[in-house]
Amino acid sequence: MRQHTIKKTVTLDGIGLHCGKPVRLSLSPAPADSGIVFRVGTERITAAPESVVDSRNATTIGRNGIRVQTVEHLMAATAGLGIDNLEVEVDGAEIPAVDGSAKPFVGLLLTAGRVQQTARRRPIDVPHPIRVGNGPRWIHIEPASTFRISYTLDNDHPAVGTQVLSCAPTEESFIEDYAPARTYGFLKDLGAMRKNGLALGGSLDNAIVVGKRGPLNGLRYRDEFVRHKILDLIGDLALLGRPINGHVIARNAGHALNFELVVAIQRALGLERRAAATVRVAPVPVESERLVPAPGLAAI
């Protein structure tokens, strides 16, 4: 399978969910093997694990003191549509919230069109089971021939409750079933969040707001909450820069745990490559008819 970029530059204006300020976003074609690169002024920030500077309430990347907040929904849209290479110019400190989902970014990318490039995609094969988190909040990924997510979300609020969903996202199902799922928050937490400089641009137009009796602005899906969790996970995993073959099983995770998993996968791949290199250079006795496997790696 080949890599893809977009055909033409497209732009989008909006308000940042957390910063509450106007932002302009421009997406442009990029060369093969360049990945998703954000540009703020003259600073270029590659969407990669080493660029993440904060993952508490949203995924924020940065370099040399320049930050771009809430990149996960745009990253999910690129992954869902198979866009490998993209130049993202941001006139502001945050990606526009738009309606709180990835649907507007999907529409923007489809408007730009896609073009196939000569370089091949290089999927990541998860080398062994990896687990992060503990107690009621954790994520586990195990080797598989395709990409699958099984997610359980538990919340005491009766509007959420326990929601369970398992899927192997295709482009069609991503567009129809996950991209439109919006971010959500609880009305009781809004005051504290804004006191801490968060959700300054949040409104009923760009988030599901849950009051005592339920959502104040309705739902697009009965289980929209867990669908949005899956959307965020897809966007955060896209920081690896390559599609993944593996089954992700998650319970009550968030951006911080998603990022822990990304780092753990990256570390496991690095250790696996070094172990393989060690085996290749080690002399094999002539009389031996079988190779001794390299020591297994402990799950992180």
C-alpha cells in the first residue's frame, strides 16, 4: 500500500476549545515520508511522540517554546482517511474546536482530495503484548494482523453509565460511526476548568455538556461518549506516524494513558530492533540446525 497526501491547500477558521481564541488552520500537500508536520510561524513541529509536551486534558505538541494544543481530532481524521503526509499551518495556539468532533476535518480533507505517492506505507506490527495503567484505568495492546479497538467506558453519571464497543475501523466506518462523535464534559466541572484556563472556548456548539439530568444538547449516537473515546485513541496513536496492526483493549483511558501506550509501543519497537540486530551479528555454530530465539521482552 502506498502513502498519500492531499491535492490542494484548504483552510478552516474556528475557536480553540481551551484557549477560546480565534484560530486559522491551513492544510497543504507534503512530500512522501515527511509525516504530519505542524507549522507555527517559522517553527516546524513534527507530530511524533517526542514532540508531545502535555497530554493531561488534550494532546499538545511543541518545540522551542511554541505549542499547538488539541491536535487529536485532526490527527484522527488523517489516520481515518489514510493521509500520511501533511503540512499543517496554524495561526494560533490550538487547533479549532469546530463542532468538537473530527467530522469537520474529515470534510476538509475530502474537499482537498487525496493523491497517491510513490513511497510505501510501513505498518507497525506490535511485537508483543504491552499494557499501561492499572486499576480501573488501563490500555492493553496485543499483536494482531489488523487494527482493532475494544473499549469499555465506565462513569457514575446515569447519562453515561457503562458503554462497551469493539470495532475494526475502515475508512467508511470511521467517517460514519466515529468521526462525528463529539468531546464531552460535565456542567459541574466547568467552573473549575475555566478557573484553570481550560474550556474557555467551550460551548453547546462544540461539546456535549452533561447536566444533572443528562446532555443539554442531545446526542448523535446513543453511545457517543465511548465513540469519542475511540476517536481520541485513534488520534493519539497516529502520533506514531504509521498505521498499527494490533488489538487495543482499553478501559477508562484518556489522553495521558493513550500517550503512555504510544511511548511504550515506540520503546518496544526500538528494543525489538536492537535485539534483532544483536541476534543477526551473533555467530551461529555450524553444527546448529536451528536458531535460538532472542530473549522475550517484558510487557511495559
